[in-house]
Amino acid sequence: MSDRRYSVEESGRPAEFPPEARARIEKILSRYPTKQAALLPVLWVAQETFGWISKEAAEEVARILELTPAHVDGVLTFYTMYNLRPVGKNLLQFCTSISCHLAGAERLMERCTKRLGVGLEQTTPDGKFTVVEVECIAGCDRAPSMMVNDTYHEPMDEKKLDALLDKLSADA
Amino acid sequence: MSEKVLLARVGRRDSRSIATYLEDGGYAALRTVLSGGWTPEKLTDEVKKSGLRGRGGAGFPTGLKWTFVPKDTKGKPVYLLCNADESEPGTFKDRLLMEEDPHQVIEGIILSSYAIKCRNAYIYIRGEFYLGARILDAAIEEAYAKGFLGENILGSGYSLDLTVHRGAGAYICGEETGLIESLEGKRGQPRIKPPFPAVVGVFGCPTIVNNVETLACVVHIVNRGAEWFAKTGRNEKNSGPKLYCVSGHVNRPGVYEAAMGLQMKDLLFGADYGQGMKGGKKVKAVIPGGASAAMLTADEIEDCPLDFDGLAAKKSMLGSAAIIVMNEDTCIVEAAQNLSKFFAHESCGQCTPCREGTPWLHKVLARIEAGSGRMEDIDLLERISNQMANGMTICVFADAAIAPVLSSVGKFRDEFRYHVEQKRCLVGAGASRPELVTA
């Protein structure tokens, strides 16, 4: 785990939820006996709304749920799927846990970072790609497995990876 | 091959919709119980008689767990949490159940909620299962529309609300008290037990946490009877249909259903299952129950029934029934290093022996793997391991983290020694990081 997972960055802009996000949050709150229990789902709304969760967004979530900003930061930095800084349009997540490892996942991930010219947890200058290494994503029978944003791509191989990167690079 | 029960509808056209589920006899178990005058106690008794043991990893008897909810809850509500945090490396069965047959899971949740008198249930699903969460949300909406969820289900007076709750990336949230903490909107750090969740669980209320596959089994116990379930499988303590996840160096990885107690060799080599080793290679080692389970050698998989007691007899465990197969070209040091990476990454950081021990195991294994290990490092791995587990920590994560280390060092010591002495792998091929293993 990178040390950067422990800091929540400022965006320099106030984070205010648009009306449709507010409506989603209200609906979420109706499903739980405490406001705090809505924290993970509301952080998901924040991430879907802003693309990542800034200090300002975390503080806004804390205000809505009547929690301390410190509590929200503690939760935010514990879970690996909340983006603590902006990520590329395509978040490429390579699983390198045992079954994917046995299928050569690291070689595939290296091929990807080399081609894109970035390291892990870095974003390409055009803002299109961020590459991260993740632990088991339950795609072991289709190893090596990877995800682009919310979608699984499996089983992967070099040819498929190249085609995928070609396609995503061409997309506006 | 035995008849498919849990996977019967996988592959059927439009298997996710409530229309096809009803066509195939779905929600019949719910009618049997709610319209047939079953009391919650009768349902619990049936589940006890069936011998159903939890499919998430621990194998605790499900019916017995349910009886731990106090009879008088002093006005507190009871919660059922469906554990869909499936994160044990090698495990992918619950993903299949939720994505392909969500109503089977939902029906199991409604039945189980009725048994423990729960009014509010949650499905805690790992964040990566975005598709699964969407499918479940749609299926829950269908179930509400048909009156299987919500107020006064089937006119029985019983009411239940069900909500999908997405996690956000943390293996430890599959541990039941970590899951409870996470659902409460906190870091998923396990709680000290007792009190057990059945007495003090989520929101301070009695709570039952059951795995997806466990809950799905309840549907079939009602439909086919406890006796049928108890007779399916090797014996009454290892009963019922079971899903096995096969991955690694076999020809056909996948999720397979069989009666509990299938022989390991049949699962790996059978025409209906794994269909043998890729490229005709030999088996070197098999992890039978996910990353947390001790590795078995090729000799040990002879006469190896895949069930709770069969694997306990081999000093490993069924766990989440994740069978990871490694062929003769696999470097065991490298595999152990990879497994230790997982645990170092996922330790929640709450208990010092685990927080400090897991990265140390990984560092030592990585230096042996990289060719800069010392002979005493092999003993050091065992020493660190023995200081981490067996009650030194709040939860069993540390016990899980040392299982692959102790079993690989114990059973493949020669490979570790060779690595230290020769600064390279005992096996020539198969290493996926060749640049790390050249002297």
C-alpha cells in the first residue's frame, strides 16, 4: 500500500452535491437506522459525482452525515477503492494475486505501464489512463483478470490488452 | 456428475429475471414457509437437521448460529447480513450466484430473515462487484413489486426490507465483525469477541452474518427437505451440495457443483470438472481452501475428500472451497511470496503482531525469492509466524496469513534452501519474473 493512501488532497474548489446526488443521498439515508451507516454509500455518490474524493468533498460528506471530518478521513483512507486524487478516465486495475500471478499477471501489467509510459498509481499526461495493481478481484477462473473502471476484462492476454488500449486510446 | 441444485439455473436464458425464476419454481420455498404455517423455529430446526455448515470459510453450523440470537431481544431489532464480500484469493462462486441467479440468493435471505425474526437485512457486497450489485438491486425491485419483500409478505404478516450495501475495497470486511463495523460506516476493523454478533452485532443489535452460498442452500433445504440435504454429501457433518472454485494450472478452471466431499483428484482431473493439468504437467502443490489454507503436496491430494473434516484431517481447511492448482514448474518460494504480499497489503493494522508480522514475512520471502536471502531466514519465517497467531490477535487474519508460509516452508524446505544457496529457482521454467531469479 502506498503511503499516499493516508493523505486526502484538497481540490481548491468547494464540493457541493448537485440536486440528483442530493436525492440519492436522501434515499440512501432512508435505508439505515443511523446516518453514519450511510457513509460508504455516500462516499460512492461523492466519487461518482466528482470522479475522486477531495478534502472538500470529504468535509461536505461529514457535514451531511453529522460526522467529524477526521472520522470520514479515517474511513476514506482505509478502503482502497476511493480515489484520493484525480484518476484517468480509464482506471486500469490489474489483479496480481495468486491465480492471476500463476497466469502471468505481472508481465501483463508491466507491458501496460511500459506502453503507456507511466508507473503504477500514475496517470498519463492526456488524463486517459491510470494504472493500479489490485489484490484478488474474484476473477481467478478467468485469470489474468483486470478491470477498467467498473467493468471486468477477463481472461486477458497480451493481444487483448493491446487491442483494449488501442480502443480506449482512440475514444474521445 | 451429480445433479446441479445451486447452479441449476446458471446458463439458462434470462436467468436473472423474476419471470424465469418463477417459471422454474422460484419462491416456492417462501410460499411453503410463509403460507404453510411454518414457524421461525420450525425453519431453524430444519436447517439444523440438514447439517448445513457455513460456506464462507469457517464452516460453523448455520442453524445453531441462528439459535444464538436471544429469545428476548429486549425490544432490539434483529439483523441479517448477507456476506457477499467474497475476497479470499481463489474464490469466485458467490459472484456467479449473484450475477446469474440473484433471486435464489434473495429467496434464501428472506427465508433466513424469517427464521431469525429479522425485519431489515443487508447484502454487504464487495465494491468491485458493481455488476452484481446492479443485478441484485434490479432483482430486489422485482421482488418488492411481486410482494416477496416489503410489508406483509404473501399476506403472512411478516415484513422485510432488503438493501444492497457496497463495500469499497478491503479483504478484512469479509470477517464478520469487520463487516459489521464497515456497515456501520467505520473502518472494517474486527471486534473482540465475545460478545458475538448474534448477541451484540450491527448497531448494537443481535445480528446474523451468513455467506451468499449458505443462504442459497436454505431455499433447497425447504424445497427438498432437511433429510435430502443431510444425505447429499460424504456424511451428515459434511452435507449438501457444494460449489468448488478451481483456478490455476488446470485445463478448465471454473465453478463446479458437486455433493460435499468430492475427491480432489476427481475435481482436478474429472471430465465434468477441471479436465486435468494444462500441458499434461504434474501437480506440485494445491491450495484447497483459498489463500488462507495450508498448501497440500501432490502426495497429499491422494484420497482427499473436499469437505470440512476431510481437509481438517490433512491439517488444512475447506475454507471458501477455492482450489488453486500449481504445476511442477511453479516456484513455491515465489508463490509464497505472492501470497504473503496479499496478506501484507490487507492487514487492517489494528493488532501489532499482524500489522508488523505480515510485511516482515513478505520482506523476508521477497529477499529469498530475489536471491539475497540467508539460510537463517528460513527459520526466521517460522519464528515470525509463530509469534503472530494462535490468539495473539483480535481476529484470525494472522492465522490465515501464516498458513501459506508455514505450509510452504514446511513441505518444500528444499526449494527454499536451494533459493538461498543457488540464488535461483529450483524449477527452471514458469517463473513469471525471471529477472528477479537470476543470480
